[in-house]
Amino acid sequence: MPRTPVIPDGSAPPLAPYSPGVRADNVVYVSGVLAMDSTGKTVGVGDTRAQTRCVVETIRLVVQAAGGTLDDVAHNAIFLRDLADYAAMNEVYAEYFGNRPPATASRPSWCAPSSSWRSAPSPTCRNRTATDAACAGTDRAMPMMPIADGTLYYEEHGSGPPLLLTAGLGGVGSFWAPQIPVLAQHFRVVIHDHRGTGQSSRDRIAYSVAQMARDALDLADGLGVDRFHFVGHSAGAAIGTQLLLDSPDRLLSAVLCAGWAERDPHFARCFETRATLLRDAGPEAYIRAQALFLYPPWWISANDAALTESERAALAHFPPAEIMLSRIAAITAHGPGAALNGVRTPTLVTVADDGHLTPPHFSLALHRAIPGSHLAILPTGAHFNTVTMPHQFNELLLGWLRAQTEGTAWTPPPFARSGTVHRA
């Protein structure tokens, strides 16, 4: 089917690789819209009416670029941070759509791509141009899993033995984008946004690693998955150690990337610094500083433009500071230590040799705490070697996971330093 991207002048730049609109035959599909100006700056923070007007004006630009008007809009899905703002939003909405209102559905924003501000209507719509006779169809529901007192956004890719990938402090499942295409050829890959992050519910609770582990199990239960392979990075590795202690019968194997068994002064200084940045300087300074913790210097220098763009997108979707501060506190409180001596689940511990947020000696201690575990230290890539050195990381990870599913001995790749702690 022929399709044509619709990219109007004067609209905010996309936050990811998508077109503001796409025309397929006589139907125009408009991507989700946030309250941003043409430079990508958030407008009308805390002002529902101003943000509604900004969003609808952006939709108007896309529709007009495709040759239509707002009278041709057939359906809008509207996402509100707080449904108490519905009346204020609807007041402005009626100014634009009052004469020929389209079909409309309004939902709380935890059902949609999340925003970092309070009242942020984020309409998406399916439109028809002036020459169309009709437009039919319904929105595809986003994959949301109800959990104890919230919801988790999740995705599934591929088929095969179930594999749960769990991200770190940022909590967003798309962290694993460099791994999914490779792993989905062999596994049923499940990713999710941690509660409080991404598209999951932004619950203001006292976060803990135990709670994050329960959320992961609730997701598996909701998907009908009894036992699964687990891969966790940093805070995700902390979740993995919690699962190894509390629910070892659920794990077929575990991979703990850039994890730790005990906190130490280096660990405390790093996370205290991150929390202080967020609390005292705000999200923008916090996000800007993260590269220094997460990436090697050579990668930052080579990818500065892409990194700046990703930071802008991260700021647009950053959770409320109180949620992130609670998540940081949860991570800094976690240190299972000698309790891991009783673990018997096949486990791989891995880290990059130049990782400095959770450096190699953390992984060495974690490896020594888990009897029978394997250790693989990759030569470079720093904390986010999943992103900076994906080919090496993927080769290591896929080799380990396939050995577990096939019941064969695992041989580490030649570029990794390795070791094993034998059971007593």
C-alpha cells in the first residue's frame, strides 16, 4: 500500500523515529502529540487549557499539510494526566470541534505515552482528508498489565522460551532495543516499563527493590508465564537478586549485568550525587549529568549529537522527581550480601571493565557470593555497554541463554574475561 509521510512546517520535532503523520490512500494517521512548540520546548506547564490549545493546533498543522481541515477528523484519543482536568480540556476542545465533533475517547495518561508534567492532554487521532467519504477503524489498545495497585506497560517480541528483560534506574523497557531483534529470534522476549516510569502508572508510593520484583512476577503471572529466564541491568540486576532469593522456583536462569551484592562508599557517593542533582538542580541537570556515569568518554565524544537528542526526549518524558528520588533510595538500600550464598539458579554475572558506576569489583563480589555462578567481564563499554558495545554484549548474552535452554556447557566468548565460583 503506498503511503506518504506528512511533515508540516512549524510542528515540534518528533521525540523518536516517527513521522508526525502518514497518509495511506485517502486516510491520514496522526501520531501522538505532546504540548510542545516548534523547538520541542514544553509549553503551558500546569495549564490544561494552554496545553490543549497547543496540541490541537499541532494536529491542525498535520491535517492541513495533508490537505484537510479539523472538520475531517474522524476520531481522537485524548490522554489526561488527571481526569479532573477533563472539563478544562473540553472547554478548549469544543472551540475547535464543537460544530462537527469527531468520535472521542478520554483516558488517564498512564494508559498512554507518559509526560513529565501535570495536566498534559496528549491526543492521537485518525483522520480523513476532505476528499474521503468515511474513515473507519478503532485504536489498538496499548499492552497494559494491571498489578497490585497500578499498571505496567509491556511488550512481547518473538517466540520460544520466555525471557524477561528488566532495565535499570531509568526503568524503561526500550533500553533493551539493541538486544531485542537478536533475542526475539530464539525467545519470547518480554520487556516492561517499571512502575513509576515510561508508560506505566506514575504511582507515588515508597518504592523498593522487593516491590519492583513483585511487579515483575505480577507481570509474568498476568502473561501466564510460570518459569522464565531473567536478564537485569543495574537496578534490574538488583531485582534479579531479589527474585533469586524470594522466588528461585520461578527462574530458569539469571543474568545480572552491572549489579552488586554489597553497597560501599563509592556506590553511596555515586547515588547520593545523582539524588542531590535531581533534588537541588532539577531534572534537566540530572539528565545532562547521567552520561558521565553511564557511557565511556570515547563514546560520548563520538555520539554527542545523538546523546543530546536522547536527553531532550528523556526530559520530555521524565517522571515526577519524587518518584525518581524514591527509586534511587530503593536502590541504595539494596544489598543482599551473604544471603546470596544459598542461590542455586544458573547465574551469569557480567560487567564492562571500564564501568565506573557499578565497577567490576562489584560484579566480582556478586559472582563470589553466588555459588556456581559464572563471571564475564567485557573489555569496554562502561555501565551502558548494552548500548555502546551491543554486538559484544549480544554475543555474550545469546550464547549464555542458548546454553541454558539447550542444556549444554557454556563457553565464554574470547573477548570476555571469565571465571566460576564452585559450589561447596
